[in-house]
Amino acid sequence: MDNAKHILGSKTFWFNVAAAVLPLLESNLHLVRDYLPDGGYLFYMCAVSVANIYLRIITRVPVTFKE
């Protein structure tokens, strides 16, 4: 795995961190509840899934925890 990159350099990793943090903040701070239409969270989860599929498709090198 000579061409592997560290996980902190992975776009997929950071996208998933952001995707996990936003609902946690919303459930505790109620920042965007008034702005989301009915089914907004369902749309959010579908968008996260599609983005993960896209990021997985464009991934060319494996990630590692070792530097």
C-alpha cells in the first residue's frame, strides 16, 4: 500500500464527519428546523447517500491510519 493516503486526507472521511455532525447540531441547537420542508431529513439522508456513492466512485487510492 505504497500509494495509500492518510485518512485525514480523504474527502470521503471529511464529508462523512460533516454529514454526521450537522444532524447532531440540529437536534441539539434547532438551527435549521424552521427552514426544512416536510421530509427535509429524508432528502438530507438521500443526498448524503448519493454523495457517498459518488465519492466512492472517484476514489482511486486506499486510505490508511498510518502516516
